[in-house]
Amino acid sequence: MLLVIDSSVVAKWFFLETLSDRAIAVRQDWESSTVNLIAPDLMLVEVGNIIWKKQRLGLITEQEGIGTLTDLLALKIFTVEPQVILPRAYGLAKLFDRTVYDGLYLALAEESEASFVTADLRLCNAVRSSLRFIQYLGSY
């Protein structure tokens, strides 16, 4: 099974937060080859920004931030360049009044015929009635 994942899931692999246990279950399924993961390139930048914010707030040290970023890049999650899906992402963003960033994940799931797992409940609620491929991380 192919899953699109976003930064809200991946960040929970590195930082103990609500639903980290569910995010870790996704990772374990990937590591055991039960599922294959895919994400837009944007996911790496978004997780990098989350790491930076944690460091800026003093929740982690600079060394921990660099280490976490190194661990993120070592994961080797298959990513897709945005220009491949940007036109559809833009259309979905407009249709659902969401960001183009969110639209990239939605477009990738739609294009790949994959499920999209996210911890973003607002996004789920905004599109779930129309896009059945979205799944809230809490129900994984």
C-alpha cells in the first residue's frame, strides 16, 4: 500500500507529541515494508523548519537540531518535485480554500492513487467529505 505522508507525521518521529505513537506505527509499517511512503519535496523543508523552531524556542540544542536534520535526510523517503503536481495542487487549494502547500500533498495522493495520512485535523475536516483518500493519523 502506498501512503503519502506530511510533515505533521514525520515530525512526530523525532519529537514526542500527541499522536507520536500512531506516527511511529506508520514508520514501523514502512520499515517492515508493509507500506511504501511518498511525499512532496516540500515535506523535508517543512520538517526542517519544525526542527529550527524547536531549536529557536530552546526546546533542543543546535547540535540536537543538526543531528535531527541529519536523521531526517537519512530516512530516504521517496519524494516528488513540486512542478510535477503543482497545477493540480493549485486547483485543489482553490477548490478547498487551503494552502497550495496542503494541495501538494492532496495532489500527490490523488495522482499516485495513494492514501494520505496527516495529523492535520483541520485539513482532514476540510476535504474528507470530497476526498476519501485522506486519513487522520489518529485513526491509523
